[in-house]
Amino acid sequence: MPTPLDRAMQSRNAFFAFAGIVTAVSAWSIWGGEMFPGEKDPVGDPSKWADSELKRWLEVRGLLPDKKATREDLLERVKANMRPQPRS
């Protein structure tokens, strides 16, 4: 048979569990499920992009570049896989 002290400890555990759930849901709703969003794609002429931007563009699309690829190789691969931009 539980004592009054046992009942008090059980209710505190329930309170902390509820408070933890409320905190987790609040954090999720504030950050929208994506705490650290990825960087956006670079825009403009690929020949003016940095090497890191060329590599990131290829990696996002699953076209993993070779670690030893030169800038020319990366640029050629990006241009071969880019879709033409619609004219307005």
C-alpha cells in the first residue's frame, strides 16, 4: 500500500513528464522542425561561384564531386547539369 510520500513522488514525476513534453513541443513549433536550415543555392553565373559553392551545389543533387577535382572539372559538371533559366 503506497504511503502519502509515494503518492507525492509519483505526481511530481507526472508533472515533470508533462512539463518536458510541453517544452519539447514549444521548441519544435518555434523552430519549425528545422533548427539549422541548409544554405540556399548560389545564383548567377557558375563561373563566378567559389569552389565551395560548386561542390555544395553538386553534393545537394547527389552528383558527388571527386575530392581531387579541379575547378574546371567542377564548373564543367555544374554547367552540364544546370537547367536553363526561363526568360521573363
